[in-house]
Amino acid sequence: MDFYTPPHSPISLIQWRDPRKNEYPETWDALVSFAEEVPLAHAEVRTAEDVKLALAKWFHNSPNNAQYSYIGAHGLVTPEGKCVGIGASLNTNEHAKWDEVWTWYTQGELLGGLWLGACGTRDAADALTGFLQTAERVVIPYIYGFRDPKNVSPSRELKPILLKLIELTRTNDVVWLDEELAMLRRAVPHTTVELYYPAFTTAGQRKYVNVDTIETEVGMPFRHLLENQALRAVRSTGQRGIRGR
């Protein structure tokens, strides 16, 4: 495992690929170069244990500042077309099912979103929804991704997204999550950024909901949902000035 984590890095960038296939060398070289320039915590990993250790180190070195986690990997797709996890390959220890992914994020406190560059974001949201029912806390506050990750390039999409995320980590202004999403979408106009947020639907199910359809599924606009949650947090803790994200 090749891992670099500067102190208090707000973003972790993990590229999980099979080195025997030399997959996406230009993408990885571009991401590593950019991560060292900024700098960001970044890792090139091969096994599920590597990912677990890389995230543990990031959480340890960035207390109260672990804001965005990006994992670039393959989706593990069954013959029926269902994505059951992520990884470098189907070889033993080189992939992880969704329960392992959830467990990785119990090692610390992720303050922002999980970015997945592997499978469709909807597959991840559907799979991770199951853990919302029994979890003591929501260890993945929300899930970001590209609607069509196969057509994402490092220069055209990934670099602008990372620059915008860095900008967001450096501001002290209040930025509601719907505003954050709008800024990210403006940064990459040639593709579609998707956001899934945990909420109770009108049917009483707690799930990661696509915010583009959240008014239909939850019964209120996304901003109203965020404002209601922020108000409840103020009443329960006495805090003020809670950020929407």
C-alpha cells in the first residue's frame, strides 16, 4: 500500500485498482500529482485491509476534520446486474461487500460525504440503506457520485470536483447541502453529480434518498428537510449556527 496523509487533511483520496492490469494509469498519475500539489491524503491500495488501514490512519491524523472520502474502484456486479460491493478484482481480499464498507467508517467520524467512483451511486445508496435501520449512528452522512462514472476524466471532472471540495473545507460561511450540491454541479457541467441523503420517506422507511426526488419521497423540499434537522439539533444541544452540511 502506498499511502500519504498530511496532518489534518480534510479529504482522503483512495484509488483501489488491480496493478496486474495497469488500469487507468493516466488517471492515477493525474490524481497523485494533484493530491501532492494541494496536498490531500491519498492512497493506492490493493486489498480491503489496505482500505481499512488507510481510512483509519486518515481519521487518526485528521480529528474533527475528516470531511470527504473518495474511493475509486470497480463495482462488484452479479450476473443479475446487482452491485454487491466494490474492489480491485474478484480475487480473495481484493474486494469488499457493503457491510465492510460501512464498518470502515465506524473507525472515526466522517463529517461530510462519501464519494464513490466505482458503481452507480444509486446501487451504493440502495445497499447502504439497510444499515440505517440498525446503526447506532449514521457513519456515512451522505453519498456523492457521478451518474455515469465510466465517462469521468481526471482533468475534466475529478480535478474541478476536488478543487471545489477543498474550497468548501476552507470556508467559514454557512453552506447548506443543497447549495454545496449546486456548486459541485456547476463545477462539472458536462456530467451529472448525484447526491443521496438519509431521510424518512412518507412510507416511514429510512433510506438514502436521491435529493432530486426527495420532495416526492419525503414530502418536503430538500432545504426544508435540512432546516428542520438543524432546528432540532439546536433545540437538543443548544448549539447555534449549525451548518447545513
